[in-house]
Amino acid sequence: MLFPLCAVSKLLIPNSLVIGMGNDKWDIGLLSYNADDQLTFSEHVRLSAPLWSLNLNMMAISNRGWQDGWLPENEHAIGDGIKFDGRYDVTEISLTLFMNIVNNDSFFLNLKPEAGISIVGNQGYEKIQNNFHKLLQIATVEIPYEATGNEIKLQLSSQLDGGIRIPLKSYLGFGAKIQYIPTFSSITMLYLSIGNLENFKLSLSYSFVTAKSQWKTQEVYYEHLKGPALELSIDSGFMKLSFHSNLLTNNGYGIVSFDVLSLFEEAYWKNSDIYLTFKEFKQINSYFYEIMFSYPIDKASISLSIRYLSDNQSFVSIEQKQDTNYKERYRKSFPSIFVGYDYSFGNTNLIFTPYINLKGGVMLWQVIIQRNMLVNNNIQKEVYPMIYSLALDLELGLKLFNQYAVRTKNTEAKLIIFAGLTLIHNPSEVKAYLEDLTDNSERINYLLPRIGFGVEIGFDL
């Protein structure tokens, strides 16, 4: 009798505590940008066991300027000239059950019913957002709430998730998720996915949404939410990343989370089959992110990487010094894609491992004049043609900690510090394109220095 009791207890005892934060500055580089509106930031906590999870989601939704007649997927649509702003908060508290309907060597099918409450209205998340902005020394977001109080509503959800198992511990999946909040919203999402059973999931989804409140900000947010989207989830044990990019509107969002209880599990990593590296660096007076996928070959590796602006720097100086009712903002989109070769010197068991990285690729330059916050205006934005630069990149750095120092589950991690130079073939053309629009033109030259830090995660597949 003790054996079944122990088996049941293992299914009920929590084995994961995930704490995370979301922001629209964390998007999928080439596919989306930081809109700095709609879902602007969020906090997430999930305590889970093999049979259940208790979930807390805190979300701040805002709109700093929109008009009837504008379309998120069409910047050429003309508005009625009457600007409206607004914001509202949502707090979701729910319990999810995990039910395996079918689970064998060829096929799996899971059902995840969920029930809880959703608190909608004014919960003061504006103060959290603006205190965070002040800490980062960027402009606060001062817009009125569309609700003075809060309403508590029933929240019902269900997710059906299935798939066919394929080699390399991977699967081809499908699924549907429905969330219903009476008198407030309904969301139905259908998706196809491919993934690794432990670490990666890439999904193509389509969402049908209905906003049922009288808040115009909810209508705008749901217009940006509906339609096709690309979603990427990465689970490295301790750190978890998820990205969402709407393929019609190009709005992006990302969530960075950490699983506290994973630190107490026994790691079973032995060697890395692939690497994912996440970097942040400063170049041309802007902060960029880089996501790099690498395939190791002895002490070397070949890589594919995407770089993009980590947030919308154009909002900072203008909003703090000028009235955005009468001064347009500009949005910078400087993504790039590189193919490279990485070589590590010395023994990888050392605490410090020097490395060199050589890359070649294309840098893209585009500026968008954002007019949505202006009065006496019916144009959403002006999109300037994109230009490109052929680029070569050299990076020198140090990987900190050896392979066995930081391990969780089937992954190992190293910190990275580095400096680099990027050579572009057409600085005069880029400078002329940017000089009338941004503060980056004076930094443009043949050689663009950069310095930054990052984390490299190795996966034992």
C-alpha cells in the first residue's frame, strides 16, 4: 500500500516555482518591434507539480494614442482625427490540472482544464511601471485609467495539446486553447508546433479574439492580438524564455522567467550538443540584443545569430524634453543577421576561457516616424524605406566558469564578457539616411565598436 501512496504523493508535491517578468522590449528581433503600447509589462508566478499548477499573472495594458479608422496591420489607414488614450490592469489567479489522455512512444494527447478569477480595472500597475521607468531613467507613461475601480470575474480556460513523436526526442504538435471571461473577453487560439520534449518549442498560431468591455484600450489591444503569430519557448532548466510576435502587426513581446526549485534538482548534463547564447551590448549609442545558435565542432563552433535593438531608444530624449502632443517620435529598427565561426582557446575546464568570433552578414536600417500621439493629426506613422549594409564582425571575449560549474537538468551555462568591431561597407549612405531622423548618425563610420555581456547555455539533447 505504501508504493501507490508514494507514487501519488510525487504527483502532488510541487517541483517547480517559476517567477518571471514580461516586457514588449523583449521581442523576436527581425520579426517584431517594441510598440511600447498594448501589453507593456507583466509579472508571472507559477507553482506546479506533475498534476497541477497554481498561476498568478499580473498584466498592464496601455494605449498612448489611437484613432477610430486606424488598422494595426496597415499603417496607411487614415483615422478620424480624434485621439484617445487609456490603460487598464488584469490580475489572473487560477488553478490548472494536467491530464494525460494518451501517452505512448508514438503519440501523446493532453488536456489542461483551468479555472480561477480575473480582476480587471485599476490595480495601480501604472505606479510599478513608472517606478521601473524612473529606475532606468526613461520617460514615465502618464495616461489615465479607463476604470476607477475593479471587477472580479470568473475565468475559465482549457487547452488541448497533442503530437506525434519523431526522432531526436522531438515531436510535431497541434493544439487549441480557449479562455473565457464572462462580459469581458474570449480568446481562442489554434496552433501547430515543432519542438524538443524538454527544451524548445516553436509554434505557428492563429487567435480569434472578442473584447466585451466598453474600454477602447481593450479593443485596440485585441486588434493587435488577433490573427497569426509566431511563438518560441526555450527552457534551460533554471532560465526560461518565451517570445510572441504577431505576423500581421509586427508587435512583439517576451517573458524571462527563473525556476527556483530547479536549483535543487540533480543535473544530468554530460556534454553540449548545441548552444544558445544571449547577449546585450552597446553600439552606436544604442543597446542591442543578440540571440545566437551554435553547433559545436571540438573547440570551435559555427553559428547563426540575430541582432536587434533591445528597446526603443527614440522615446527617451524626446518625451522627457518635449510635448508629444505636438512633437512626433521616431522608432528605430536596426536588425541584422550573421553567420559566424567561434573558436575557444585553452582548456574548457578553466575558470576563464578566451574566445574569438568572426561573423559575416547583413545589417538593416529603418526609421519610422510615430505620429499616433499627436493632436490635429490623422496619420498613424510614416515608414521610411529600408536600406542595408554588408557587414563583417570581429569579437574577442572571455567565457567565465567551466563546464561543470553551473548546471541544471540537461543544461550548463557560462557568463560572457566581450568587445567587438563591426565593419560596414556604406557608412556615408547610412549616415545620410539617419542624420535627419535620429541621434545615431554621428556614430556611423566604417568601424562600429561595441562592448557587452551575455550568457551561453549548452544543451545536452
